[in-house]
Amino acid sequence: MPSASTKAAATSTVADTRLSPGAPGYRRMSFALFAAGLATFALLYSTQALLPAISAEFGASASAASWTVSAATGALALLVLPMSALSERFGRRTLMTASLAVAVVVGLLVPFAPSLEWLVALRAVQGAALAGLPASAMAFLAEEVRPKALIAAIGLFVAGNSIGGMSGRIVTGWAAQLWGWRAGLLAVGLMAVACAVVFRLLIPKARHFTPGSLNPRELARTVRTHLSDPLLMRLYAIGALFMTVFGAVYTVIGYRLVEAPFSLPQGVVGSIFLVYLVGTVSSAAAGKLVARLGRRGALYLAVGTTAAGLLLSLADTLTAVLLGLVLITAGFFAGHAVASSSVSRTAKTGRAQASALYQSAYYVGSSVGGTLGAIAFHAGGWAGTVLLGLVAVLGVVSITLYGSHSARVAARAEARRFQVRTAA
């Protein structure tokens, strides 16, 4: 039987072979997952900037057209956990490749949907296919990257999400203005094909993956373990609430900007999503924020930034609305990067399932936010959507405050136990 020192040396050796900035393969892995993240968000939200045009063609309300987004995010939320189980058996790399391939094929069919019902159905299939990417990517990084570099690596993946969300909306916006919304969706589909090729060529083989079983009881036990962890549950709720704000704002903003007093053309509305570049910066900087402020401090900063952006966006000037979107986007992506990386670090076993549960909550928030945001806009205009966002932000604050209180109580209890042991 190996000694404790032998085990420690083996553990150290394994840790030393994980990727870190500057190590061979780290840049290839980063570019590969950046491309995967770009394709994921470009495809997942490809109809969001086109909702006014889709409403006009099919004679649909904002809430009805919003289902072209909510169906995709909802299907992803439902299937991300089963897909994560498949990744435990067949490997993160294999599942990410297969998921991206299917999503790309469906993306090339979406522009030819003959009705709103067919469009929603195809988008649901596309979201289901994309479910294999987010949780598998997070688990892949947790296994292949050194712990100290994990937040930065996940930040780069999230940055790919933000670039994908931005470029997809800009491409669809201008293509729709020139040739119609179907051409916009086709352009995004072709862009995703290029990303899928880049991902497959660059993604390195996993060196620290150990295949697991597809035992449903074992999966259920792992899920119950994660759902009984108070910290993980708080992180899941935070991810869902942040995404509720984001989903509501970006589902509805196109309708607001094409109406008076702005009356912007479709291409310009699509270009508004250039503010996603701010999300690229804030998500990539999440590691530095956590190092300086701590996890809760970084979350408070993200929440305050998001709330300030919501309030600023109420003004009826384009400058104020744009600045509000900048703040909302920066706060959201920073909060998402902090919460998602905290999940990967908190879960000691079943990391794919832990990440999958976070992604499920996250995309449930997107689906709920998009639908409720459209309903709130129909009922109370942009102020109604902002009110929904502020309620979600208040939820994040409450959860974070409760976590801080629980940590202080636990620390005092541990101190008392230490004093008792010392006195004894």
C-alpha cells in the first residue's frame, strides 16, 4: 500500500501537470473554449435582436415572439444536467464537440422556419443541443486548469459568451436590415460553423478526466448532495437572479429602441449590443476583483453596478440608455463569472453536476427573465421591465447578506469550539 508521502507526491505531480498561463497547451485550450463560448451565445440568443422584425412578420406580440429566446434557454436549462451526466461517462471534450455540431446543423435550418411555431420548436431543439456545452466546459476547466488560474480561465470562457452574444446580435441586426431577419439568422449559423471548426482543431485532449458511470442512483445522490449544500444553493440562486435581469433587459431593449422617442433602425439596434465588450472586460477581470474584494465584495460591486444601470436606463435619452446598458452588462458578467467559478471551486466531487445545476438555474433565469420582461414591458413599458430587474437585484443582495451572516455565525461557533478544546 502506498504511504501518505507517496500519495502526496502523486497528488503534487498531478497538480503540476495541470494547465496554467504560460504552460504549453493553455493558449490553445483558451482559444478553443473561447470559440465554443462565442458560438453558444451567438446561437442561443440569435433571435433576440430580431424580435421586433419577427413580431412584424408573424403578427405576434412581444411576449409571443420572446418564446423564440425562452424556448432555447428553457430547453438548455432542462437538459444541462442529463448532458453533464453523459460528459462524466463519455468525456467533456466528446460531448462538447457533439453538442456544438448538432446545434450548428439546427442553426442552419432555423432561418427557413415557415411559422412562429416552427421557429420556436427549432429553437428549443437548438437549446437542447447546446446544453452539452456550458457545464462540460466548466468541468473541463476545473479538471485541466490549476486552481489558482481557474477563475481567470472561466472568465475567458465567459468572455467568449459575451463576444458571441454581441457579435451574433450585431450580425443579425445589420443582415436583417439589409436582407431580412432570416438572412440574419443564416449569417449567425455560418459564423457558428467557423467557431465549431476552430474549437475542434484547437481543443486539447483531457489529461485528468476519469470516466464515471451512468448509474441514475449515483447521479441522483450526487445531485442531492449538491442541493443540500447551502453555499451551492445560494450560488445557484444568485446566477438565476442575475440572468433574470439580463434576460429581461436584452429581450425587451430592441422594442424600446425601435419605438419613439428613439425610432432606431434594425441595424443600429443590433449595434447597441457592442456594449457586450464591457462584459468581456468585466468577466475577464473577475479574478482580480475576487482577489482584492473577496467573493462577496465582488458580488456586492456587481449588484450595485447592475442596479445603477437599471435606474439610469429609465431616462429618455439615448446616451443615458446606452450608459445604463454598459453598467448592467458589466455588473452581470462580473457577477456571473464570480458565481460560476465559485461553484467549480466549492464542489469537491461531481463537478460536472454542480456546474450543470448552476447552468440550469442560470438559464431558467434567462427564460423566466425574457418572458416576464416582455410581459412587464407590455403592462408598464420600460419602467415595468426595470422594476422586474430591481426586484431580482434585491434578491441577490438578500442572498449575499444572508451568506455573510451565516459565515460570521459559523466562524463564531468554530471559535467557541476551539476555545473549549483548548481549555480541555
